[in-house]
Amino acid sequence: MNAPLKTSTANTSEVLPLVEQFKYGLDSPICLTWEWTYACNLSCAHCLSASGRRDPDELSTDEIKAVIDELERMQVFYVNVGGGEPTVRPDFWELVAYAVEHNVGIKFSTNGYRIDEEHARWLAATDYVDVQISLDGATPEVNDAVRGPGSYDTAMAAMANLYAAGMRGFKISVVMTSQNIDQLDEFKRIADGFEAQLRITRLRPSGRGADVWDELHPSAEQQWTIYRWLLDHGDEVLTGDSFFHLNALGSEPLPGLNLCGAGRVVCLIDPVGDVYACPFAIHDAFHGGNVREAGFGAVWWDSELFNELRQPQTGGACLSCSAYDACQGGCMAAKFFTGLPLDGPDPECVKGHGEAALAEVDAERTPRPAQDHSKPSAKQQQVLLGLPALRRPDRACDESPLAGMT
Amino acid sequence: MFDPDGPYRLSPNVSLRPERFGALAYHFGTRKLSFMKTPQLVEIVRELTRHPSARSAVSHLSGAEQTSYLKALASLAHAGMIVPA
Ligand code: SF4
Ligand code: SF4
């Protein structure tokens, strides 16, 4: 997920390393993702929030502003706004302006849909706003198979508009899949061409990502490719907390946030105000509360779940592994949605323990996300990928209670 | 360049957020975070303007501590968190 951009540390010798400090949680999150809508013009096959249709219960303009006021008081210096496609909200630009006036910087993720010349100029002229364009293939073929027809051109046009408007250092965000790992250099060239910052992240089996994870997650060999590429280029790309499980491959730790920060430094507010420990963990098991009850701070400080996550974790089956210090057992969300125990190895454990554990899991019993706003066309996207349209048996709980209302 | 004998202050673009280990500093201009990993460092940074120099701001500490806190101030200066006053 989204870790702080680049961090530096004013260190003194006798204090605990930062990663140890983070384990006890911070007074306010530093990687707060806030999804403003479940509506999206696209239906990406791997959408982490299973977005598509707006939820009628989404936070109103005033409710969002009230949370922004609270984030200002809590000194949450910036948030990562996403969705769905956040720019489809009619009040999107108003809300961004409101946030930056209140010292809450905004980095928003978009597929580029609304980044025309005029908005690009506004963005370039506004302080504390950063844009992150999603691109999952360096060529239209690879990108559009996952993100939908025309999405490559939309993203490239948005980047061209931002560049022409004078915006520099905006982010290009790529989810690494089995299909695009050999395009890493190509992505870097695209980013350099726009004087933009490349960000690569891990495909997690969250939202619709669970349905395509088997086909799209990197092979063991491809994990090596990512690891080696990051050793060479790690300082030039952002990775958030995506690849710390790969640290078990070598002795040199990769740059980035090397721990699972869920509920400690990482958090999600979803479009209906539900607060989860991590944007990749939209499930009751990671639900801390709702901002409509007593605001965000009450959840962040007092939720039982979050306080539990800040207790020392047991390493479980990983404890006997020589790489545990480097790898920390990997990503909680990835384990959860593949049906693995949270204190055991990551499904992509580089020592192969994940694969062995997955073989024991009954695929029909893996947890499903708490929210699913997929449009019916999301299934077609899987067909484009060459996947069977339905990978899991339909069950009553798969269907959003709001189906048909939006 | 950090000059331990020069006067410093917290950059006007920086906000400090208290945390149990010390504080988190955020620079609104560069969008960078820095971590002040001890309460003592936070105290020193807050008191910088009362001293003619960075060195004077750490003069109440033992020799070894002075060295390590001057190093910490140097890295904050490098990140633009503290600036010449
Ligand atoms: S569960 Fe932890 S490691 Fe995985 S995405 Fe969330 S914060 Fe990151
Ligand atoms: S066994 Fe656990 S700690 Fe060891 S490499 Fe695998 S996931 Fe990481």
C-alpha cells in the first residue's frame, strides 16, 4: 500500500529503529488512504476495492469536509485519495481545494479520465496536490487487458496534459503482474519521459484482485526479477510497503517501508465512512469503526482492533525461518484473502512455504471482501484477460445488498 | 551545509506532530517526513531560537551526546526541516 514518500531519519544511537517504533502505532496515521467513491468509469480486473457503482450511502460533501477538519486537527499532513475513480464525484475539485486550504495535502489516484488540459493547469498551480496515474502495462495490449479498452490512451493523454501544464514529479503507479514484469525498464522510460516518478506496487488478492490473483501474481522467478530490479533502481522508484517480503531473498534490504503498517501507520476510510486497518483489507475482520459515529480519531485511537494490531505480533510458523527479521512474514491482507493464517507465511513467501500452505486451503472458503460494487461488466474484463468469467461459485453473500439500487 | 556554529530555527514550512518516540516533522514544501526519534531532540529543536548557535543548543549535554545530537541536527538541516535563522 502507500507508504510515506521518502523518509529521512534524525537518528541517535540508543533509540529503537524506526520500524520498531512503528509497531506500537502512531498518534495519527502517515499512510491514510481515503476512498471518496465506489463509482468508477473502468472495471479493472484486479480492483482492490471491487469498485464500479456508486454506493448511495457515500459520505456527503459536508461529511467529507468535517473529516478533513478533523484530520487537520490530528495533523494528518496528507492523505491518499482514491476510489473508485475519485474524480467522478461532482464535488471532487471543491473537496481537494478545501483539503489543501486546511493543510491536508492530497495525493489522488486516478485513471486519468478527468485530467483534461484545464484541470491539469489547475493541478499544476495548486500547492499540496499530487496526482498518481494508474498504468498497468507499458503497452496498450498489456494495460488494456487488465484495465479495459482505451484505458492506456486515457492515462497517456492525462500524463501529457500534466506535463504540458508544467506539473513535475507526479506519480505513475503500476501494479506488478505476471504480464508486465518484463516491462519494468519500459515503465521507467515512460516516467522519465514525463519527468514523473515511477511507483510500483504489489498485486494483492484484495477486492476483485482475489479473482485474478492466481493468474496475475508473479512467479517465483519473476519475484527475483523484481528484487534484482529494485536493488538496481530502488532509490529511483517508490514502492510503499509492497516488497518487504522479498527481503528474504538476499542480505540487502530493499528501500521502502519494511513492515506491515496496518492499523499502526496505515489506514483506510472507505466511501461510506467505514474505517479499515488497510486499504487492502476491506473485511469485517479489519473494520475498526465508522467516521459517522464519533469521527476518525475515535476509531484510530480507541478501536479495539487497531490496539490489538499494535501489540507485538507472534511470528507463528515464520518464527523458525532465518529470514523472519527481513521479511516479517509478509502482508497480512495477502494472507487473509488467500485463506492463510495471519501468523504464518505470506502466500508469496520466497522460501516456498506460502505455496505449500495454499495447497491446503479450500479455495471456496476463502474470505470475501465486505464491499463489492462491481459492475456486471467487470466479469467481461476477466474474459479479456483470457480467464474464465467466473472463478468462484456465486454465493448469496457475494452480491452487494445494494445491487440494482445504483 | 550545516554549520554547528550558526543560528538555526524550525523551517516555517514545517509542522511538528508529537509522537510517543519524539515527533514527526512534515515539510509542506518538499512533502517529506522526518522522524525525531527522541523527546530530547524535539526539545532541542524547539529551543533552537533561544540559542546563538546549534552547538550552544546542545551544550548542556555530555560530550558523546553533543556529537550525536549535532549529527541529528545536521540531518534535519540537510532535509530542510531546520534552516539558518
Ligand atoms: S496488510 Fe500490511 S503489508 Fe499488506 S498492504 Fe496492508 S499494510 Fe501493507
Ligand atoms: S517463512 Fe515467513 S519469514 Fe520466512 S521467508 Fe517465508 S514468509 Fe518470510
